Amino acid sequence: MQKIKSLMARQGLKSPQESMADLSPVENLRIPSKEELRELREQPIDPQAEQEIIESIEEVYFSNDSFDMVQHELQQLPPELNLQELEDYRDKLKRQQAAVSKKVADLILEKQPAYVKELERVTALQTNLQLAAVICTNARRQLSVSKVGFTEASLGLLANQRRRQLLTGLLKSLRTIKTLQRTDVRLSEMLEEEDYPGAIQLCLECQKAASTFKHYSCISELNSKLQDTLEQIEEQLDVALSRTCKHFDDLHYTKVQLAYSLLGKTQTAMDQLHMHFTQAIHNTVFQVVLGYVELCAGNADTKFQKMQYKDLCTHITLDSYIPCLTDLCKALWEVMLSYYRTMQWHADHDQQETTPTPGDPAAAAAESDELTVDRSYVKKKLEHGLTRIWQDVQLKVKAYILGTDMSNFKYDDFIVVLDVISRLMQVGEEFCSSKSEVLQESIKRQSINYFKNYHRARLEELRMFLENETWELCPVKSNFNISQLHEFKFMGQSRSPSVSPSRQAVLSSSSFPAQEELSLFQQFFQEGNPFEMHIEQKEEETEDVLASNGYESDELEKCVYQDYDSDSDVPEELKQDYVDEQTGDAPLKSVSRETIRSKKKSDYNLNKSNAPILTNTTLNVIRLVGKYMQMMNILKPIAFDVIHCVSQLFDYYLYAVYTFFGRNDMYESSGLGLISSRLRTTLNRIQESLIDVDPVGDTAGVHGPPEDRKEKVPSPHLSQLVVLTNTDTLYGLAQRVVATESLAFLAEQFESLQSHLDTMMPAAKKPFLQQFYSQTVSTASELRKPIYWIVAAKAIDYEQMLLLMAGVKWDIREIMSQHNIYVDVLLKEFEQFTIRLGDVSRHVRIPLPVSNVLWEHCIRLANRTLVEGYANVKKCSNEGRALMQLDFQQFLMKLEKLTDLRPIPDKEFVETYIKAYYLTENDMEQFIKNHREYSMKQLANLVNVCLGSHINKKARQKLLAAIDDIDRPKR
């Protein structure tokens, strides 16, 4: 079929007959002639046989047009040719050719009508094409005419108009480009004016315009220039942002934040801001400390500028330490205040931005989401930055605190340091609710170091005061109270111990006490500095104390505040003017009404004014306690150490009073229980823990290691100016009264401070404070007994009374109506004692408890002397016992007129002993067992005297044996 199609293509538009006539000779051989075709058609051939013949044709004949059948058949010839075989093979090929030719002829005849019809359609198409060619020719001729007559004229005008419009747009673009090139001048002006939002807005608009004209070659350079300008604006914007770290300005910061929002770098700005704050803290503290170091060094040595901050802090001198610390805190306050105001700015603007704006809802929602993300990031960043910035501040101040050894600071200077740091910690608590552990630990280390040295020096100073103290009364006003002292002013503010004194002073000076307390950041939000207020308030407080401190005159105030050891240099007139408020000997203008009314009573009982009895040393101890409490108040972590040292001040004072006036082995062994077991335990504890028994000599090492002995103080020695052996002064009774009552006054002040100390004491250490008060402070008044016992024992001549009683005859046979002479002598001694007591009271007020103790001791000793005198009697009759009762009743009757003390001490002690003479044997034995208060000698004498009257020898032996049994355990 392919051969047939190719053949038809080569023949062109010819009839089938013509096509058959034009076949090539070779192809003629393959196509049968007309006659043959006719014959083939005429020959009846079986279609099935014909199809079998066609199928028997080799496949290679149907392969392609380039197949060479002749060559193929020649190649198939056998090597030895056989004519018969060749003829048979030829006939086969002819049959195959005939079958193919017949099949082709049938197909041609079958498709001939369709061929003729298609040929007609082609002929019609050719005719139509010729007509179209004629139409196109005519149209082209007409168009040529139109071109000449219309197009070249009219369309030329349109082209010129279009070109004009293009040139007008180009001129507009060139003018815009010219404007863009001149914007750098305006941008520079706006940057100088710090109009950063406007500059950025202008620069972004220029970049947008430049992108519109980017097809111009000159615009590429302008784009690069605008980008550089934008980067320059960002750099200046970063510098402007850093300036807000030290001095926050609301308008300035608003411009900066608006500029960053235009750049779309709100979060980046916040990151940069925190870096600037960190850098500001470092630069600020370094410059402050460097300035003081260079100022103190006195030269412009550049080595300080190259030092690390920590090393630089070690070069601060003691004189410049506090001013530098104050300036340091002021500078850091400015940085933290700027951060606080930054947070406040963002909080205020977040509220303003929450109001919805009209416009496209979708765009507004997208913008709102972006603002929410930015605000959330900024808020978290600022909140996190609080702790970070405060930590940086703490580390810088810690390095400054630990860079100097403060152990040699003056107390007031150290208190100022503590107060400044306390104020700074208060700032930290308000800033980020921090407990300032870093600051607390550093100041605690310095405080403990300072306080140990300070306390050691104060103990030595107290020992010096005590050894030079003449125990003269320091005249103070009758309403004197420790709250009037400068050291206790901080307690009068009714404030929490966690608040620094300066802050409380500021708060207390407010004219609106009921108003809610403002934080430091609220107080100094716009102007001022809390550390400046601190210094000013300290100065005012000092001036107020010096001007009036609750005393009656400037001269007296000097007496109280001077640190000399006694008021012996004060003129007698001054003493009378202020001390003798008790006696009425002063000029009338200085005598109170109570004093005039009290003149009618005995001298030592007229003291209705109750002016405190204290010495300069007592006042110094109270001052020290106030100073120690100030330190505790400001720095609670060392409260226990300070309270322990406060207790040592009281311990040492108590021990000194006891050592000076109460230690006497003879009277301590009297068996009257003058020193209670609690007081004895307290004195032993003080001696073991605080007193350096042997501060010098080779034996010092046996009392403990050097560290322990370093904490101890040598025992004080009484001043040689104090005379305790003079009978006229009742053996230094005035000094004893001043000593014991000043100790009692000191104990009262400690009692009044207990609640305040308890609030500052750590919970785990409160048992120490309770034990100190229960076992030490409360025993102060118990020292009266041993101290005044010595006076009572020497003030009356009890030995003379024993001698007089020994000369009395007691074995009389008749009842006497007249008492013995020794009673009058004893009463005379008591009268003299009363007179001398009155003389002493003219110089020192003798409180009622003191006079009661003195009278109790004297009466107790007199009664025991009476019993001892009665026990010395060898022989005594019933009438003699009656005389003893008469003497004792006479003594009691006269004694009650001399003293108001009721009941008379040991009255039963004497009466019981006298009445025991009348007891029977059995009652006597029971009496001996029950009354251990009498000595063995007194009991034995009682038995011996009764012998012969109502006790026989056998009973005597029995009773003496009972006495011996009682005495044996004691031996």
C-alpha cells in the first residue's frame, strides 16, 4: 500500500489510465497489463486460494520501498542451479504476482469514485484561491491610496501627541529625581533637630520613590546613598536611645520609639536598650569612682583609667569613701529611675494603643496582631530586665563595698554607709521585689568585720570609763528618757526595722500622715534623689539633737554628752540648781512644787521627782546600746551578733558593779542567801565567757586559746578616788547607790527595749535573748543585797552590842520592869545611821527600795546579833528570859518609830529563840529538827542553859546528839 501511495504522489493529478501508462519499466513488470487484468478478472479464482497465495508471500516483500526484490531472489538461488526447480519457482512467483496484482486492481476499482469526487473538490478550491488573489490585489491598491491621502498626515499628528505626553512624564520624573537628590540636606537638618520619625519617614518615602524610577541609571547611585543615610539615621537613633538610660525624657523617648516603629524594629530597639542600660551602669560607676580616685591621687596618672573597676575601688581613700558611695548610689538611682520611667512609658502607651482605629478590618486585624506581639515581647523583656539590671547594680556596689577595709571607720561614718546601702536595698525591693542577697552578704561581711573591732574597742573603752568612774550622780532632768538621746531617735519614728532611718525621717516629716505611703520611685519620679534627701536629713537630725535634747540647760546637756568620767568639775551651784531638785536647797525658781511639799518628810523619802540615777558611764553604755541597735536596725542579718555584743555591755557593767561594791567573802559566807543561785550562775558565766582573768604573765595561756582570750576583757579595777572605808559617808553609800541604781536603771532600759530587740532577732536565736533577760537583766536588782549588806554590816557597831550584852546578868530571880542599856545603845546606833543616811540623801537620792534594803539588812543583822548575844549566855532564869523579851519589845517599839519598814525583818527569828527556853524535852527535839536557821552553837547553848530547869542530863545528851546529827552532813 505504501508503494501505491508513493506512486500516486509522484503522478500528480492524473487519471488512473494516465497513471498506468506512465509507470516505469521496472514497475511495469510488476503490474499486469490490461489484458492480463481482464484475464485475471475473468478467471474464476477462489478467494480463499487467492488469500492463501498472498499469505505465502515472504514477509520481506512487505518491508519497505527500498527493498530490492531482484537482489533478494538472486541471493536465494542455490549454489547448483536446476532448470526444473527454477521454472517451478518462477511459476510460483508469477502466481503470487498475479494474486497481488488482482488484489491491487480490485482495490483501485473499489476506491475510484471517491478519488474522482475528491479531485473535483480540489479543482473548486483552486478556482476560489485565484479569486482571493484578485481581491487582495485590489485591496492593496486601495490601501496605497489611503496611505498617501490620510495615514501619513493624521496619524503623524497622533504620534507627535504621544511623544509629547511621554516627554511631559519624563520631565516630571526628572524633577522628582532632582528633589530626591536634594533630600540629604533636609535629612541632615531633621537629624540635627532630633526629628528621627520625620527623617525616617522622609527617607522611606524617598526610597519608595526611587524604586519607582529604578529604570533610570542615575537612580541606582541615589538608592545607595539613601540606604547609607538610613543606616546613619539608625546609628544616631541608637545613640539617642542610649541617652535615655541616664536621663529619661518622655518626649525624646517617644520620638525614638516612633522612629523604631517606622523602621519595624521595635523588638530590636528593646534589645539594644537593655545593652545600653548594662553599659550605662558600667560606665557610670567607673567614671564616678575614677573621678574620686584621680582627685585623691592628686595627679593625672592615666594608669587608673586602664584599671578594672574592681581594682579601682581599692584605691578609694577613707575620707572620700562616703561621698563616693553617695554619688555612686545617686548615679545608679538615675539609671534605675530611667528604666522605671521607661516601663511606665510603655505601660501608658499600651493602654492608649488598645483603642480601635477605623479602616479596613483585615488590615486593622493584621496590624493589631503585630502590635500585640510587639507589646508582649517588650513587656516580657522589660520585666526580665528588672532583675538583670538590679543584679548588675548589686555587683558594682558589692565590688565597691568590699574594696575598702571599713574596720577603722568612725561609728557615725559606718552608720551612714549602712544607711545608704539600706536605702539602696529598699530601692531594689521597690524596683524588682528583690531581697538584695548580694548586697546583704557583702555588707554583712563588712559589718561583722567592723563590728568585732568596734565592739572590742568599746569594751576596752568601757573598762577605762569604769576604772576612772568616781560614781558621782550625773544630773539629768526628772523626765529623762533614752528616747531623748540622739542614738535612739530612730526608735521614735514608729517604723518597721526594715526601713532605713533616712527614709523614715522623710516620711515622718510629711504633712499627710494618714496618706498612703508612696514608693521612692513615685516620690522622686520627676526630680530629686533619695540619697540627697538622706544626707540632708542626717544633717538636720544632728542639729535638732544638739539644739534640745530634753534637758534643762545647755550646761547640763554638755554634762550628759561629754565623755569625761565624772561631774566633779561641775560647779556646786550647777549641781544644786539641777540635782537638788530633790532637797529644795536650790534657788526657789528651780524648785518644783512637789519638792516644796516634800520638805516635811525625811530626807531620803522626799524624792517624789524620781529623777533617774545614773552616771556618765551608764549614759555611755546606753549610747552604745543605741548605736548597736541602729546597726541592727539597718542590717538585720547581723542582728544576733550585735545583740550578743549588747548583752556583753550589760554583763560587763553588772560584773564591774559587783566587783567594785559587792564582792566580800566574809559577808557572802554569812549564810543569809545574799546572792541567789541565779545571780551566782550569772556572775560565774560572765567571768568565764567575758573576763580575762590573767591578762598578763606566763599563766595567761592556760585560760584558753588566743582567739577566745581576744574576745575577753580584763576585769576592771575601782578608781582610787572612790573611798569605801569612810564611816561618815556610810562606807561610800552614795557611790554604791549610784552604782546599783544606775545598773537598775540600765536594766529598766533594757526591759523597755526587749520587744524591739525581739522583732529584730532571728527566730532561731530568740531563746538566747529570752535567756539573757530572764537570767541576767532581771538579776540586776538582786545586786542590792550584797552591796548594801556591806554598808549595813559596818554602819552599826554590832560587836559593841555583843560586849554590852555579855555584861548583863540573866540569872535573876525577879521580873524586871526596866530594859537593859544595850538596847538604848543599839537604838542610838540606828539613830546615827538615820542621820548619816539623810546626809547621804542630800547628795544622792536614795530610792525607797534602797532604803528598805538598807534597813532590812541593819535590822536583820541587829536581830541576829541579839540572838548571838542571847546564845552567849551561860546561865539564864525564867526571869532572865522575860528580861530578854522586854529588851526586844523595847527595841521593836523604838525601831518602828525610826523606819516605815513593815514587817520588821527577822522579828520571829528572835522571838522564837527566846520562847524556845520554855520548851519541853520532846518539843525541844522537834524544835532543833525544824529550825535549821540557827547555828549549832546557838542550839547547843539553848540546851545547856535549860539544863537543870526542865531538862535533865540524859535529855541534854540526847538533844546534843540530835544537834550533832544535824551538823554532821554539813561537815
